[in-house]
Amino acid sequence: MARQSFSAVRLPGFTTTAVLVFLALYVPIFTLVAYSFNASQSVAVWGGFSLDWYAKAWANTQVKEATLRSLLIAVSASAIATAAATMAALGTTRRKAFRGQTFIYVMINQPLMVPEIVTAVALLIFFAAIKVATGYQGLGYLILAHSAFCIPFAYLPIRARLEGMDLSLETAAADLYATPWQTFRRVTLPLLGPGIIAGAMLAFVISLDDVVITEFVKSGGQDTLPTYMLGQMRRQLTPEINAISTMLLMLTVAILTAFFLLTRKND
Amino acid sequence: MSQSASPAPTPAEPGRLAIEARNVVKAFGQGEGEVRALNDVSVEIRQGEFFTLLGPSGCGKTTLLRLIAGFEMPTDGTILLDGQDITYLPPNKRPVNTVFQSYALFPHLTVAQNVAFGLQMQGKPAAEVKETTARMLALVKLDAMATRKTSQLSGGQQQRVALARALAPKPKVLLLDEPLSALDLKLRKEMQVELKRLQHETGITFIFVTHDQEEALTMSDRIGVMSAGKLQQVGTPREIYTRPVNRFVASFIGDTNFLTGSSAPGGVRLPSGALIEAAVTRPGAVTLAVRPEHVRIEAADSPGAMPATVKGAVYFGTDMNYQLALADGSEIEACVVSGVTGEMALNPGEKVGIRFAPGAVQVLED
């Protein structure tokens, strides 16, 4: 007879398993960070502490251009995706249930389910046709592609926030002479703020480290930071890659921490 | 049809109608699954009165309130405000404000910003918004809390903010949806007095929804008793209590003894053989209602009294409740003011005679 309720923590080997899983997750990352300070040319043999690779990466114009391009794409794509996701979330929560609502929901979240490589190939072919027809070669394709796959990441936290909101607040605003637009502007939007920021940050991070779709969609000279790194690794592997990765990691950690603090504060 | 969102501050004229609902029907669902939350409800609410919609949950009282506020549209019927048809006007175009059961205060705004919201949406000049907001906060005694966030307030204080916010734009009618139900008993009593004071000072028509009969009796000028989507009776608290028209009203408000008998010359003949004096207009079976406090207990040999046996007694402090059985076995309850010592004057098994106070017997419609 079990006198205590079931708890996974008391299963034999729980602690060992947990430690192993955390090691598997974090040892590679710590190794990467450690070797970014390596004085030698090798990414595997330690040759003393040095910040040279950071200096090299910082001075590398290709890295700078790729970083700026990545940020430009991530900012534009997350802005577009967040705007679209906010409208989609309002449309799927702030009106009477309609036929095909589940279908719409699945459609919005399509990028979460369809293999990325499929989307990548599809976009490559689709954009190729447009490129031929219009002659436009710019960054617009990458921004559009990123916006598309970022929408569900922005949509989910915004929708969750809307669903958790007391509907009587909007009713109260209407009762107090607010037009539908004023109700949205003065009540819904301020209360939705944390959800929108969370969605935007998530979309930003997702866009920032995308490789597959970017690799397929980009034209010549449109490397983003992740695709530049991929290209570098094909030629020569130096701790410069480690240094760039570490900086990218720090940026992501900073954004995700801000995301966590924001969503927690307004729980 | 342009309904001004900012009502002119005309003083209430007693006798004129603030709200008139005509044959209002509200159905939810369709076909087989159709539920009529309101089934042909007509009611007239006078300007400046404290009108209460009283009934059990699911009786349709909140639905009627939401139709008057404009949050929902009726399936059929008409709603007039000050004689103007507002049936299909959106809520932001109606000079009617609501105090929500959940208060629905804006959590991202301060107390003062909450109260100012309606005035700002009406497009009032900043100086007037400021002045009115301050006056409203003073009215509900929350001047000191103006810059607080609403989440920092107690339940009673939140209630006052909700009231001030709804009163600030000077609505023609204030709707209150069970606003006191979340408060504890002591606070509820305080707020009842407070609400009456506010209504008196502002002169605004109040439509108050509650399921609490005591609240309805103590606060209202008139009560509309609702059940199963229908208005059962409208009248002053005294009328509702002393002259309930049917079994539902009689049983929902206060305690009542129901006696069934048959129409006879001069009154109603009970199964026990006793003849009760009452004005009966139709032949056949009749239901009578008598309040326990109108049942008088006398000596068993008192002339003209109905013989009864004491079954049990319960001491309530100020009064004493006796369960009695008539000759035919039907039970009846009597409420007697306790004596000075509060001791039980009658013991179970004792034989007594009972009589109903003159004019206390009410003939019910069904």
C-alpha cells in the first residue's frame, strides 16, 4: 500500500537521469563558450586564454554585415508577424465562434507543423517565379519568409493573453461610451501589451537563428549571421565561430530573460 | 435617430417613465434547443425610482438588465428610454451605465482614471473631467485613494470605485447587477445604506438586480419579481410581501403557509372543515397564503379557532417558530414574538386553537 501519493522525484535514478539530461543539454554549450576564449587555432585543443577571436570577429566586415542583416530581418519580420498575429488572435477570440474556426487555427499554426525544409523549398520555388517576373532581388523575400514562419510564435502568447482577459472589461468600456476603436485602444491594447511584447520577442529570436528557410530563400550576398557561420564552417573551423556563437547566445539569453520577466510580472 | 451620449442633467420627474420594456423576448439557441431567457416581459420603470429585479438565478433578471444596457439585443420586443426607442442602440450610445457584479474595473488605470473614463469617452473638457472625477470620488468617500491602482483596494472600496465610475457620466439610468453579492454581510449592510444615499443624492433611476429578497425589500421603491423568464409581479415591497399574486412570489419572498381548499359561500372551505373568510372570485380549488406571523395561537377551546396540535418549536431569539398540524394533518407554521424570558410557552403534543389575523389571508392566482 502506497502511503504517499505518486511523485516522480522518488523514483530510483531520478536524480541521475536529471543530471545526465542537463549535462547533455549544457556541456556542448559550455564547451563552445570556453573555446571561444582559446588562444590556439583549434576548436578542440586548448592553447590558453585569449580574447583574440572576439576581436577578429568584431573586425570582420562580413560578420558585421551579416549581423546587421540578421537584425534588420528579425526586427522587420517580428514586427510584421506580431501585427498579423495580434489581428489573428483578436479575430479568433473576440467574436462569436464561426464555422471553420479550428481550421483557421490550424492554418495559422501551420509553420509549427509543416517540416521547415518543405516550407523552404516551397518558398524557393515561389520566390524564384516572382524574381523572374519582377526582377526584384532584395531582402524583401527574406523578411516575408521570416514573417510567415514567425506568425504562430507571436500568435500563441497573444492569444493566451486575450483568452485570459476578463471580457467584462471591454463590455464596461463600451458601457462607458467608448466606441469599439476606443475600447481597443484604451482597454484591450494596454492589457494585451505584455502578450504582444512576449510574442514579438519570441518571433525575433526565432527569426534571428533561422538557417533552413534563409539558406533556401536568400540571394547571393544576403547571408544572415547563421548562414554566414554555416558557410564559414565549410571552409575552415576556427574559434571565431565560437566567439560569434557565444555573442548570439548572449543576445538570445538576454531576450528570453526579458520575455520571462515580462510575462511573469503581469501574470 | 441620434441618441445623445451625454444626457442633459434634467431633474427626475416622478411619474414619468425612465425605462419601458414592451413584450421583450430573448431566446438563446435555435429550434429544439431554444431557451427563452425572457418570455414576453413588459415593465415600466419610473424616473428617479429605486427599482429592483428580484428572482432566483436563471430567472432572466440579468438578461433584462443586459438588454437595457445594450450588451445584448432582444429577439423580439421594444425597449424605450425616456420615451425613445433604444432597442438596437449599441451600449456606447445609451445614456445608461452599469455597475458590474465583478466590478470590471480597469486594472491598468488608477482609481481616478477609472472614474474619469466615461467622461473622457464622452469628450468632456479636461477641466470638467477633473472636477467631476474629484466630486464623484468625494461622493463615495475615496478622495484619498485617487492615485491608487484598483488592485490595491479592498472589495468594498472597489465597489465604490465601480459606483463612482458608473455615476460620473450622469446616466439617465444606473444598472446594478448584483453588486453586493461579493461583499461580506457587514459591508453589504453598509453598502445598502450607501446605495440608497447615492440614489437619493443623485436622483438617478436605479435598476438593481438581486436574488436576495431581504435586500430587495429594504432598498427598493418597487420590486419586479421574476421567475422562469417572466415577470411575476410588480409592486412596492409592502404590496409584494402582503399581497403576493401567486405561489412563486409568496414562497420566494418571506416564509409562507400554503393552504389548499375549495371555494365556498363566504370564503374557502379547508379539508379540515374550517371556513376561512376570503374574497374568492372563482369556483373550484383555491390556494391561500398566510404568513407565519399572521397565524395566532389561542387556547384550544377558543370559540371559532381551528383546532391544531403543536409538533415542534424553534427559538430564533426575537421570535419563536411553531410547527402545527391541523385536524386533517396538513402542517402550518406560526411565528410568535418571544416573551421576555424566551422560554417555550408551548410544548410538542399540546392542543391549541389557531386563527388567522383579519385580512392576512391572501388568495393566490394559482
